[in-house]
Amino acid sequence: MICIRHSINSARAAILRSVSALVATFLLTSAPCFAQTQLATTFRFTISNQTKFVVDEVRLSPGGANNWGPDYTGNNVMKPGQAITIPDLVPGNYDVKFVDDNGHSCILKSIPVFSEMSWNITSAWIGSCADFGQARTDKSEAGFRITIKNNSRLSLIEVRASLGGANQWGPDRTGDSTLRPGDTFVLKELTAAQYDLKFVAENGNSCTLTGINATEQPSLNLTGQTLRGCGDTKTARGQPVLAPSESGFRLTVNNNSKYSVEEIRISPAGANKWGPDRRGESALKAGESLILKNFDSGEYDVKFVDGDGNPCVLKDLKIASHQSWNLTMQWLRSCEGFGRKR
């Protein structure tokens, strides 16, 4: 009897040891999966236009859902040779719709985004999309456009539109971005009417162009001479036309380092709640400046991210007026890895 009980106890112990080992193995092998599930990882998807055509819109949909989101080009276009980066994508499969400047679309289906991605629009690929890059037959389908090229030496911080002669200016159509020298900006979805356009430059001077016929889908070339000569009230250099309560304060970031900045994000000081990338369509290269707009009075943290994903955070920046700040090599040395490849 004693031997039998001993055998039963030994069997129970063996079973318990096996179960414990199995549970331990499961926890060890599944822990990385649990950790990955809990991480709110997002990725960037960079698209480069390697064709001779202008891409007017870039929209995403969950794979097969045909539920197209916003136009990631905003009020800009993607010209031949240019690229656009779509940030903060959650892992998954996506369809991508490209629309040319004549209203024709081409769809790239079921792209898996589970890491940092890049993809080129090529002439061979769009060859399978009928009429892509060809003349539009019905302009009313997508409305009319006014294309603006900034060939002046000043950044434009605001672009506002009004129906011709109404003097009822709408919101700043540039949003949080600025129209830097050399940049192109497109007012889309306009009706068949004449418009007046008001431009506000970084030095605070404003300029109005009147009687622009949207049905002609014109391209405006803004030069320094144009901005100096058009008729509107101009203020002394450095004095804003619009009060800060309307357009907010501005922060000018001067990149005096030798590195390019791929992302600039803003958070209320200490909140660690980073907003969207504020750098616009291109990196902030060494020697360049960028104007960030629409700040309320307060303290902010500013995150700079290089091309390898290394961040550097400026903390507790007080903004109660228009500010200018220099990004220097001396300051960046306190941020490990910034500007250096992983």
C-alpha cells in the first residue's frame, strides 16, 4: 500500500512538473507577442513620383474596403521627382489611390505596411491605368484649381480666398504649413467663379490679387516684384497684418546644424502628446528655416526627428509672441544618436 501511494504521488508530481514546464514555455514564447500587441507602433510610408506626370491626390483605404481617407497632398501636388511621406500608419494592408492633375485615378492594391515602407510610382506601373496623365474631359467632376508658385525670397504664412469683390476672406488655406520659396500650392475644389486672393508674407506684409478666374485653372507665379507691387495695405516690416488672436503666434526654426530634420512635432509642455508632423512636404535641410504657425500663448515641447528616427526634444519653450529659435550642433550633441545612422 505504501508503494502504491508512493507511485501515485510520483505520478502526480510528474504530471505537475510537465504542466508547469508547459505553462512556463508558453509564457516565455508568447511574451514577445503580448509585448508587440501592447505597443502602439506606427510606421511611415514614403511614395516617390518617378513619372513625368503631376499627382494631384494621394488617398489611402484599408485593403479592399474602398473607404478612401483624406488627400495626403493637402493643398499641394506631387510633381515629377518629388516624394510624399504618410506618417503614423497602424500596421495593416492598404490600397493607395493616385489621382493625376487631370482627374484620372490609378489604384495600388493590398500594400502590407508592417515596417517603414517606400514605393515608387513608375511610368511602367501607371501604363496599366487608362488615361492617367491625359486631358480631363469633365472639369466639373473635381472642381477647378488655382496653382500658386512662390518664386519670391519670402515664405508665405497665409493664403486666403474670397469671391471676387466680396472682401469676405475665408480661413488660411495653408493650415499649419507655410509656402516656402520654390514651393507650389494648389487651391482645389473651386467653383466656376472669380476669386480674390490674399497672401501674407513672413515679414507681415500682405498683398491681394483680384479678379482671378478659376474656370481658366490658372497658374500664378509669385515673385518678389509681384508681392511688392500688388495693391493692399502693407505694414512696417515685422508687424503682422492679422492679430495673434486670429492667426496665433509663429515659431521660426532655423536649422543651423549640419543635419536634416525629417519630422517636427509639437506637444504642450510635459504632456508627451505629440501632434502631426509640422515640417510640410520636405525635410528641413541644413541652413534652411521653417515657420510653425497657430500657437496659442503657453509653453511647448518641440520634437525634432532625423532620417533614422532618432529624436531630440526641446522642452518648455515659452511662446507669448512671435519667436525664432536656432537648431545648433552644440544643442544636438546632448541627444544621443541624432544625425547618426543606427
